[in-house]
Amino acid sequence: MPAPTDELSTRYRDRFPILADTTYLVSHSLGAMPAAAADAVREYTETWATRGIRAWAEGWWDMPLAIGDEVAKIIGAPPRTVAMHQNVSVCQSLVLSCLEPTPRRNRIVFPELEFPSVMYVYEAHARDGDVVLDVIRSPDGMTIPTERMLEAIDEHTLLVPISHVLFKSGYLQDARAIVERAHEVGALVLLDTYQSAGTVPIDATELDVDFIVGGSVKWLCGGPGAGYLYVHPRWHDVMQPKVTGWMAHEAPFAFEPQLRYAEGIARFLHGSPAVPALYAARSGYEVINEIGVERIRANSVRMTTRLIELADAAGLAVTSPRDAERRGGTVTIGAEHGAAVVAELARRDILVDFRPGAGVRVSPHFYTSDPELELAIDAICEITASGALDTSVAGAAY
């Protein structure tokens, strides 16, 4: 059921300190910090200070999987199917290290609008010639027709890594159709939910996807340093990651010279975890699970639709999908000198961002109030009409 106007904001807004004096519409880049995160980090420092090495046995060692269970609830996955890592690049590399390409099955198919950091990983792995990249082109620089993806996936495809929501435009890809086509021809799918988890419902089990990766920086309000990797249970005791470390060992404290993989999701861990980041991230996951992604999504659709209406009324160009079924939580607005507009908005404590080739990205979350939408659009109009922009600004600082 859609949330009434401002119902979520009214209930949860005071849990996020920055909202007291800032219009925060940049959760697609860095979610607002819950006040509880400060308490969690304090808990970490106090634990380290008072428990010392005992902290490993008293919870630290299990945190990559225990915190992963909190992510599992958000993405519709069973317990003990998610391992926490430092970032998505590590997770993508770890998945690639599990695969065994052959001359017949060695193609990696992905859209050209993937986040560049992810594409760097695949380009690097293609250098030795074991895999061949098939990059699907966009007709408009903002979307990828599902039909083009489906046509490109065939019996030679090894892996299809796709973003659930494209970072530039907020375009929501048809993950179900892509998973079904890939499995039909024996290929695997890696779904990057960085721009969707926490604002678009995901059911990993029902979708039957092989891998999911993402991070806590954005809609999950968990801060940097906590990426996640979901692996379908059918692969838990089959795959043997080459990106690995002592946490993936069956008996890590035996300090054996040879690796014996742990059972289950633990074999997809690697070296020592980023414990402070896991403490901080937990607070964001807990509030997302408290509200429920379905409620967040209903409110997000309502607010992004309102943003589009306001932009249309103001004569601003909207470059994100207008169909809510194909739109994530972001509305992208085309603006001349977008970087300078963003800089001036920041000076007024209205935080959005700009990406070349896309425009000004505006993203309400559950803690956004309705008046803030009008405030942001009015400010963009005022700034662009003033003609007093510092057009030497090359880009946003975030």
C-alpha cells in the first residue's frame, strides 16, 4: 500500500542528523547517516579497547556473515547466502575468479552503461584473452533495450553482469527476462543492485539469479567499506574462488599451507574483514528492514513521479524514464552547466549531483519531505535563470 504523503519522512526523519539543516537528495550517491551509526562505531571502539583480541571470538570473526544476513533480508535471500566484502569491485573480481572459461563458452555480455569501475574489472580480465567482452550499446546513452540484451546472450555466453538500475538515468532493467534467457542457454547472471537495493524490491530466491553484488554507500545508508556478495546456494559447494584468503579456509586457525575451502557461503570470503565498516553499515540495514522495501518503493514512486511533474511544469528536461515500472529511485534532469548548478545548490545546502552525459541527479528517499521536492526544483530554475553561474566548475565533489 502506498505510503501517505510524508508519512515515512515524519516518522524517520529525525534519525538522520544531516536532515536538520540540509535538503538531502543524493542518496543514490551517499545515503544519509543514521544517528545510530555513530553509536555503532562507538561500540566498535569500546569493544576493541576493552576486549582486545577476545573480540574476534566474541563476534568480529562472524560479522561478514552475520551482517550479510541483514542484507539477505533486504534482497530476498535466505540466511547465510551473503558474504560481506569491502566493495563491489572486489565482489565482481571474486565471482570472475570462480569461472572457468572455455573456447566455446567465454563471452561476457554487459551493457555499455554499467558503472565504469565495474567495467574496469572486466576489461582487466579480458587482457589475457581467456574471455571476450560483448558490450551492448545504448541507442540513447540512457537506456538499454531488453531485446538487445536477450539477442546477445547465446550458447557462447559465460556470464551476464548487469546493473539492476543504471546509475546515469535510473533506468530499471528487466532482470527477470535476462536471467531467464541466460539460464536457457547455460549462462550465469550477476546482478548489481547497488542502485536498487533499499529502494526497489528484490527477491533473489524467486528471481533465481546466480549472484548479486552491491554496497552500502547509497540507498542502504550504511556508509562506505561494506560491499556484499550473494551466491545462490546451488554454487556454494561447487565453485572454488581464486580471489580468496584465510577466512575461506575450512579450518583457518590451523594455518595450513594448502587451502581447503569452507562449506557454504564462507568459501566466498577472503582476508580479514573491515570490521569498523560492518559496525557502521548495520544501522542502515536495520532501518531499511524496519520500514520494508515495499513501503519505501511505493513512497519512492510517488515522490519521483511528483519530481517529474514539477520539472515538466518548470520546463526542465527529464532524462530518466517516465514509466515508474522502468525507473529506480532517481530522476535525472538535463541542465546546461549541470556541474555549476550542483555547486550552487550545495552552497544553499541542497545536495544533489551531476554526471556527464546524464544531467543533475535528484533522489528522494524515505526520509525526504514533500516540500523539499518543490524547494529543489524551484532552486534549479532560479539558478539556471540567473545567468550568474560559475561555469568553470568541472564537476561535483561527490
